[in-house]
Amino acid sequence: MRYMMTYDLIETARNTNQWLGSTAKAIASYPICSLFPIPAIKWMEAWGEVTERTYQRMTVKPDWGIRALTCLDGRDHVVNIRSVMEKPFGNLVYFDVAERKRSKRKVLLIAPMSGHYSTLLRSTVKSLIIDCEVYITDWHNARDIPVSTGKFDIEDYASYLIDFFKKLGPDTHVIAVCQPAPLALAATAYIAEKNPESQPNTLTLIGGPVDPDAMPTEITDFGRRVTMGQLEEIMLQRVGFKYPGVGRMVYPGLLQLASFMSMNAERHSQSFFEQIFRVAHGEASDHDAHNRFYDEYLAVMDMTAEFYLSTVERIFKQREIAKNEFTIGGHQVDIGKISKVAVMTVEGANDDISAPGQCVAALDLCTGLPDYKKASHVEPGAGHYGIFAGRSWRDNIRPLILDFIDQNGKSKPTQAANNNIAA
């Protein structure tokens, strides 16, 4: 009950702040206030608008916002976003470009389950959908999943990936971003041994902690020094009465968000102050740079307690992937069984979350893979976010991955490099 009360208390605090922002905005915009040209009233309205939006978007899953694609024929083709496989904790989603000739590049984008929704990879999807058939793992918010559904830990996550591999079949090119990189590697090894007819053509791992000890960061240091008992006491809560998952033990999204914000508290505070200034002077818009970024960044989801704890214990503390000792459903996975799936790693030189060296360790584990099927890239000047979104991704990393896919694919793709996304 204590954990549940804490969850509801945090939700109450969020709701109260949203209400305060809404109230300040409403009072300042009341017609009678226009009779008093006091700057403080304008500032109160601006503060209220920014505060209301900030706390409101913390509980809303962002929309994909990918509605149409302009193809080489000069026509706008509708993008239908539909689930091709539905499971309790996550769906396999396909971005179907209507009436477009199917691309020969079939890409499965594995999104992280680390606090944000899969829509965090929206720009990655937009850049790939131009000349690929794109599928993505769309993970569900744990607070919306009833306790009766059961548990979900990293073995279950890996099992989901295996099911998705089987669903898509061969000729699939897998791209795992950040947290799922080690689990994608283990799932690929499992399917290479158990279901070789369903193994993908290529596996690209982007900024993931395959071997956290290869290059320590603040995150790996925290994972090493904190005990599992401390994590259970400090980080975990039970979902409150407001949501379908009432009673489920989770690592709350709002608590995760507080951790994200604290890492760069000064920069975030300055950004919000500047946004209030812009709103007060009529220089802000609904889709300006600040709102586009924070609409996504502040939208967080709860993570099941067992997934969070097993990630810390088995990936960071015991380093089961790095030691090639990971098990799925009682079967010990041997990463050396990967012999046909080409593997590429991508790292950012300035990545302070998964530092260079942590991801490329995957290549040493692939002892059964010939060197010509291995590749690695370290992007100069790129941080963690930049290696899967932004200019570094668009200009340098994306072309390298597509070349890697083409070199290791069974057929050449249809070129559509000049396509662009229509909002």
C-alpha cells in the first residue's frame, strides 16, 4: 500500500502543477486584466501556458505524426500505421505506404524500453521509410497492463524479439537502438541456433551497453555501486487506482523523467525560462523547436519492475551478455552461433550514456562470424541522441547502414533517395 500511495502522490503533484498552470493562464487572460497593462500579468499568463503544457504532456503518448510520403512519381502516398502482431506488452507496427511499390529493404527497428515511448524514434522512422519497408517495436505503458497479464523481464523482451523475427521471416534487416542492443544480439543468436530459417540478414546495434564495463560512465558506475535492495526501495512503486495496471510494481515514468532532467538540470531550466520569455513576447508557436523536443522528451511511460531490475542485475552487474552467459527460457544462448547474420555497431564519440567501446564489444562475441561480415563506426562529435536522430544520423550514419544492408542483402533495393516526408 505504501508504494501505491507514493505513486498516487506523484500523480497528484503532476496534476496539481498542471492545474496551477491552467489557472494562472485563465486568470491572466480574463478580459478585465486587459484594462491593467501590467507586465506581471503577461508573464503570469506565459508561465501558466508553459507550465500547463509541460505537465499535461507527461501522461500522453505522442502521435507518430507520419501521415504521407511523397514518392518519385510525384504523388503523396498515405502512410497507414498498423499492427501486424499484437502482444500484451508491445506490438509489431508496420508503416504501410499505400500504393507504393514495395522496397526490397525490410527493416525492423527495435525501440528501447527505457522510459520513453517508441515515438522517440519518429525521426529515425521518417528517414528510413523513404526507401525501406519499416517495422518497429511499439512497447506499451506498464501502468495500462493488468497484473493478471503476468510479468515482463528481459527474457520476455528477448522472446518478443524472437517472435517478431519469426513473423517477419528472412531477408529482414534489424536495427536495435540503445538499450535493446544486447538483447537483440542474444535474440539473434538464439534464432540462429533454433530457427535459422528465420534469422535476419543483418543486425545493426546503435549505442547499446553490450559490455558496460568496456568504458564506464555515470550510469554504469551507478549500476555497479547500488544494491538491488536499494533499487527496490528507492525506484519502485505500485501503480495507483487511476490506471488499468493498478497494483503492478513499476519503475514509474515520472521518476525516470526526474532522473533524466537531473542529469542536465541547468540546461533544462534555462530552456524553460527562455520559452516563457518567448511566449510572453509572442515569439513562440505550437510547433516551435522547444515544443517539438519537449513534447516527446517529457512523454514518459512506466517500466515493469522486473524488467528494470533484471536489466540492472543481468546486463550491468553480472554482465551476462558480455560474458556470453545469457539464458532465454532456460536455454543458454551462445552468441558464437551467429555465423550468417552480418553485424554492425555504431557509437557516438561523445556518448555519455553508452560510451564508445560498450557496443563494439558485440563484434568480439561473434566468434563464429567471418570478419568480412563485421563492421563498426564511431561518429565524431555525436552524443547519444545524435547517433539515431539529427544531422549525424541523416548525413553520415544512415547512409552507412543502408550501404551495409545492401552489401549483405540478397537483392538490390529500389533506389528512392530523393523521396521526402510530407507532414
